[in-house]
Amino acid sequence: MCFIVHPKHKEAKVASRNIPCYKHLVRISEDITISPWAYYPYELNKTNPRVKLKIENDSIINTIINKGYHVYSSKQSLKKIFICDIAFLFKCTIPKGTKYYYNPERKEYVSEQIIINHRL
């Protein structure tokens, strides 16, 4: 999954407060929760490892970020995306002080850190 950088929001921001957000994840067991796309493992209720956000150009049209924690700003925007029958909606937090980008058209964030709080 790639994040499309919005042309009016090309610069990274740093969270001045904790930012609530949402993500689809698959709960494999009590200890294992993964992304349904990349099968990336997440730890619940902990700040997951920092990743470096890197902007790339995939064509003349889009500037993208492939690596980072992709989440949505509202439950409504995430519910419009069909994932799979085994993925559940999780409440998450982009921690204060974290570098992130936001695309207001897609209501999507990509950040260098994330906390997966709980399943909704």
C-alpha cells in the first residue's frame, strides 16, 4: 500500500499532540496482529518501531511514500475500503512528536511511528 502525497501538503509535519486514527488489522493470536497487505506484525499498546519516511516519484503524476504506518483519520473513510472478511478495525494513535504526512482528500496519514490501541 502506498501513500499518495497531496500536492498542497508536500511537507512533513510533526504531531503536536497524539493523533487518533484507524487501521484494519488481522488478529492471528493473542500475541500476533498483522497488516492484511504486507503481513507486517504489530505490537498492541506499545509504540511500534520507528520507520524512515521516504518520498518517491512513481510517475509524473504522483509523489508517494511506500514505507511508513498507513492509517485513516476516521472510521467512515476506512469503512469504504474493502479489505477482507478476517480484518478488524483498530483504534490507533500517532504519538506526539512523530513525523507524518496527511492527505485530506483520502483522509489518510502515513507516519514514522504508531501505537495500536485496541480493536473496535
